[in-house]
Amino acid sequence: MSSRHLGGTVLPGPRAGGNPPSALNEPTQILPTYPPADELAPAPAVPRRLLRRRLRRNGASVSGLSAYDKVHFGIDEYGRPLRVELASRSLLAGGLSRSGKSGFMSNGVGHMSQCTDARIILIDGKIVELILWKEIADFFVGPDAHLANHVLQVLQQEMDRRYEWLTERRRRKVVKGDGMDLITVWIDELSVFTSVYGTKESQERFLSLLMDLVQRGPAAGIVVVAATQRPSADIVPTRVRDVFSYRVAFRCATEASSDIILGTDWAAQGFDASKIPPNRPGVGYCLADEGRPFRFRSVYLTDDEIDTLVARSLSIRGGLGGAA
């Protein structure tokens, strides 16, 4: 594998974020602390590629963040930070419109936007959910089933190349010190690609590619975060749901919808996202690996805060992003 696939560096840990509220019924608006924009020198332009990047700034990240660091997504009901190590796991989120799932995803994209060792692939079936991040994405896909499948297939090929690299070195997974970019794939509204657009064959192809990336991708430094507002068995089949290490259920319409995200019978045990009040956006249940679900509230970023992060990202990452 050529060095262009592996270009990168070890970056310092994240800076401290804002102070989280102490209860889930308080508004959560936490903008991570980054250097003022005027402290960031413009980055030199580099050729854009979907999966390749070059070393810049002598390997240092001016934001102090790495894609391999844990991502701050919010707080639990005791006020403790919820930080997820996306570098080794994929995540599935579901919930009704305005329940908080899109804001949840935006916070993760926001973290990656400040990292020079992250690649950001946005697949937005509704266009408007992730559009504010398009300028800093390496690739942006709207409601185009053919293009979405093509991008997933390219990512699958990159994953296979990375497995060859690991095999040659008798390694089991990519780690931060390898200098290999973490490729993050953000899919908002799975239903567009699994039941609405395209043919039955293309929808099955999408699910097959998605499952392969979710199952084998984390070890190769490729992670998927996917969301849907229609948690149903035809959109999120059990075989797909079960391969996601992290599952997050925001307010759902029914117990069955909650269970489709978290897993069978969790609602009957008291972890029922359909019971979350409509006036509590951002509150949800998180199930990590094989543990028990716990309640949390996600960080909320306003449009102005997203614009601030995008501007800083353009200075930090330069030509790394910039989807057409």
C-alpha cells in the first residue's frame, strides 16, 4: 500500500470542552474550546482525494484534536460526560423528527471537522440534515442511490487494501500511532437508501455494503455512524442493527421502534424511547456493546456554532475537505 493511503501523524489529545449541565432537563449547548480563528494560519492547498491526504504542519494538529480521540456527545443523567471512541466502533441512531438525532450526528461531525487525521464522508438522504457541513466534507452524497452505493463500494475497496497492510505487518487493527487517517462515514436517513430510492437490488446492495463496512471497517480505521427517523424492520433489519456496537434511541413513536434500535425486549425492561417527552429533544437511550442502555442528553450545536466550526475547519484542514 502506498504512503499516500497512510499519510498522517500522532496528534495531541483534545482540549477541554464546555461545562456540561447537571440534569437532562436543562438545555445542552456545548461548543468545544478551540483556538480563536485568527490564531490559525491558512493551510496550504493540497489536491483533494476521497481517501488520500498529505502530511501538513510538520504533523501537528493546530486544534489539538485527533479523530482517534473520544468524541464528546453529551451527558448522562448524573451529569457525567458521554464520550464515545468512534475509532473502534460504529454507531446506529434512530428517532422521530426533532428528537435530537441529527444534532447528535452534527456534534460528531463537528469533532472530526477539527482533526487533520479524519476523512469525512457525508451521505444525506434528506440533503438538509448534513448540508451545513458539506464545505468541509471529503465527499457529499444526496438522495442518489447509485452514487451512495458507489461510494460505499470504494470504501469497501479501501478497507480491503488496509486489511492487506495489516496482514503484511501481522497486525489486527489500525491504531492512532500508525499515521493512517480515520475514515468516518455519516449516513442520515437510512430509509432513503434501503426502501425509498433505487431498485430492490440496489437497496439490498446498499445494505450488504453497509453491513460489511460496519463489521470489518473499525479494525481498518473506517467507521460508520447511521441514523433513521423511521426505525422499522424493513429499514433497519435485525441483521444490520446487530452489527452496530453502539445504538442510540431518541424519542420513538412506539415501543417496537425503540426495540428495533436498542434490541428486543429492552422497552419491556424500562428502556423505552417512546416514553421520552416531546419537549425533551436530545434525550435518548444509549446502548454500548453488550451492556445495559442508559439515559443521556446529547450536545446541541446551533447553526451559528456549526458555521464557526466550519470556518475553523477550513483553516485547520485546508484542502483536506471541500466536497463538490
